[in-house]
Amino acid sequence: EFVQIYTLHDVPKRKFIYSKGDYEAINTTLNNITWNDCLRSNSLDSAVGIFYDKLYECRDKYIPLKPIRKNTYPPWYNSALIKILKEKFKYHNKYRIYKNNYDYLSFSILRSRASELEKSCFQKYMADIQSSIVKNPKKFWSYVKSKKMAGTFPNIMRYKDVSADTGEGISNLFASYFHSTFLETST
């Protein structure tokens, strides 16, 4: 019944950079709010909601956002290995372009170093996961997740002559499918 499947593009994730926030402006904005008028006539729950809304407004206005780049390397790669790999690719490209034997020699040395360091990093990572599986099972499951193929949602989905091309629409199609297949329990 689900006919066309394409992948949806991920929404870029961003995080707040609190170290670069304009805290003087936040302080001024919060001091200029007449809190007694805002919070007086409301219940405690709505007063807390209003308070948080004001804080979130200040955060959104005065704290800059930074996009989070997805790491393309496996979790056991460390910065030294990544640096060696980048150097290795640089010398390999130089050799391919200029056919200089010194570039190939540098490439082959870096290739052997990268291979040794990658094995060492992987063994250390696996030992760390095995030793911490009881205390930190999340680490184990993040390793399992990194080994699986990336799970993506389809871009266009059809169910019973209804098609959807947004994340919300596709979720609603799944909801209607599961709603039709499962019976509600009577209480």
C-alpha cells in the first residue's frame, strides 16, 4: 500500500552559543518588564508560563545560534587520526596530479600510520564500550546505531489514495494506518 519512497532531507540542527550572548541587553530587557502587571492576575501555572516565555524571547533574540555539523567520521576516530587521514588524502591528491615520488612516499607512510592508529583507536573504543556497558548502556547503543544504515523517512508516501510529502503528513499517514490496524481496548 505504501508506493513511493524517497528520503526526506534533515532539518539542520542548531544550538545556542551562550558564551557569545548579549547579557547586558538581556538584563536590560528583563528589567524593563513590569513583572507585577504580567504575573498578578494569573494562576501560578500561567505565571510560570509567562515568565518562561519572556526568558525564551530574550534567549532567542540575544543568544546567537550555530549550526551543528554532522560528524562524518566513526565515533572511535580521534583528532590525531582525522588529521593524519586529511594529510594522507592531501598527499594522495598531490601524487595523482604531479606524479611526484616524494608525494607518494609521504602518502604511503601516512597510510600505514593511519591504518595502525585506526586499529588502535578502534580497539580502545571497543574496550571502553565493553567495560562501561553496565554503567553506560547508551554508549553501547550509540555504537550499534552507528553501525546500522542511516534511518531516513520517505519523501513522498501514499496510503489509501492519500499522499503526503511533509514529515507531519507522513506521520499522519502512519497514524491512520496503525489506527486502522489496531483495535481500541474497551475499558
